[in-house]
Amino acid sequence: MPGVTARACANIALVKYWGKRDAALNLPAAGSLSLALAALVTETCVELDPALGADLIELEGKPAGATEAARVTTFLDLVRERAGITTRARVTSFNRFPTASGLASSASGFAALAVAATRAAGLELPPRELSILARRGSGSAARSIFGGFVRMHAGNDDEAAYAEPITSSLIDRVRMVIAIVGGGVPKTHGSRDAMDHTAATSPFYRAWVDLVPRDLAAAEHALATRDLVALGEVTEHNALAMHASAIAARPGVLYWRPATLALLAAVRTLRQNGRAAWATMDAGPHVKVLTTVDDADHIARALANVEGVTATTISGPGGPAYVVG
Ligand code: 2P0
């Protein structure tokens, strides 16, 4: 049987997802809002093969580790159950990310897997159904089914926790500059464990969950009114609030390195000098800067000079996940 190949873009949340209401269904505790990035693409091929006794999973050209393989097989089981089949699959996946970017992405990975695996199993799911399915693999993957700006609904059951695109003419103006912080950074906490640990132990977790709906409303208003400054302000504020809740866990979850703080300071200086620049950080030390087409080159050059930054990439908005060819 021929394989099906799909591509999906990674996304960066402007209003973050950090915490679950239900681990079994992977329901988020709150909504989120993201921008898909064209520069960060995962390509995944799924080939169903009746001769296989078990799924064969290869990531970046190497057999997947036990934990990753189990997570992919659990996801494929959902697809097989839905399609009424039991055939095992050969899965190969590559991140077409800038070299040594240090940006692993479960979002683009599970979105590409959802699209390729459903098609290989003979299912034709509409995008909303694909986003619900991708969520079961990874919460942020629900957003990577769509391009541009995307809102994820918290939902209170499986069918209500889906993503959908948000139309805004700001999409033509925005860019993201990714500043990679490298050089001997110890392995960070995986976001799945870290968000559970934050929810269980941080005195600021409840405040974080209560904050998100207000930040989502502000971000959606900014998109509707084409107000980049308002979008940027809520983006930086929301990232700092997410990290504050994580830092206050016991023990604290601290992703930042000295260069992360230097980048945050540099972004503030750029802003004081009249540039469009707002920072956001995820489950790692890297800093992503929301900016404009006009300012992106200047910002990338400025951030490349910050000590501890090993690479910078400029990305435009990405499109939806799709089957190749
Ligand atoms: C986000 N992150 O909204 C946030 C901000 C990381 C920091 O979504 O457990 O890998 O697989 O649902 O999707 C990372 O969380 O977590 C994430 P699971 P996921 O982009």
C-alpha cells in the first residue's frame, strides 16, 4: 500500500496553553491563540502494511525511543479504531526546521501525523475533526491543523475542544523572529510533565487559568481591530504570566537561561527605539519575537548580537496542514 505524506507547520502561542482539565482526553484547562510559522515544518509519512506485527516509527531518520513510539502508537490506535482497521503502520517523520534550531515540536508532528494517518486509513475528516483528533496526540497540535492565526477552544468535552482559524488582515503584516539560545543548555522539562507539575503545586496556577480568558478576549479584539501594539502587549504579558506560574511551582520550573533575560531586555530596548517587537517564550530558553515585515531584518540582526544566541530565523505566517501530492 503506498504511503501518505502530510506537512504541518509548527505554531507559537500568543496566548499560551499551560495546564489540562482532563489528562485522558487531553482537554486543555483554558483556550489559547497561536500563529502558524512557515519556517518550521514537519513532514510525516504513514504507510499501512498488513505484513507488520507492530508499528515502526522513525523520527529524524532514527528509530523512535520507547516513550515517543508508545505515544505515536497510542495515537495511531485512535485512528485505527475510528477506521475499523487493525493494520500496523510504518511512520517516518522529519522536522524541516532551520538547522540545529533546538525547536522540537509536538504540535507540527501530531498535526502532520493526524492528517497522514487518517488519510492512509481511508478516513476523510473535516479540519475541525482533525483538530480534535490531533489534540489527543498533543494539545498544541490541534492548532497546527490550521494556518495563520488560530484559536483553540477550551471546551468541556472532547467535541468542544477544537481549534479554528481567525481571519485578520494583520496576518499580512506580522513576522516572527526566533532567537535560539544554545550552548550547553541542560535538557529542559518536557512541557507535558511541567504543566501537570505547575497545576499540582503552583500557588499561581489558578490565577493563570483565570487570566487566560481575559487575555484571549484582548488578543481577539486586537486581531479584529488590526491593532498590532495591543496584540504584542498581550503576547508578551501572557508569556510572562505563564512562566510566572511555572516558576512558582515546587520545585520551580525555570526554562530561562541568562541569554533569555538578555533577549527580553534587548526586545524592550528595541521597542523603546520605536521598533515593533514583543517577546514570547515556551518550554525552553529560546525567545520568539512578534514583529512586522518592515522591522524583522533589523530585529534579527540585533538579537543575533546578544551573547548566548546561536542562531536567528525570520518566519512568516504558515498555512494549514495538508497531504503532499
Ligand atoms: C503552547 N506549550 O500553547 C504552550 C506554551 C508550551 C508552552 O502547548 O501535553 O506539547 O502534548 O498537550 O501541546 C506545549 O504543550 O502538551 C505547549 P501536551 P503540548 O504552545
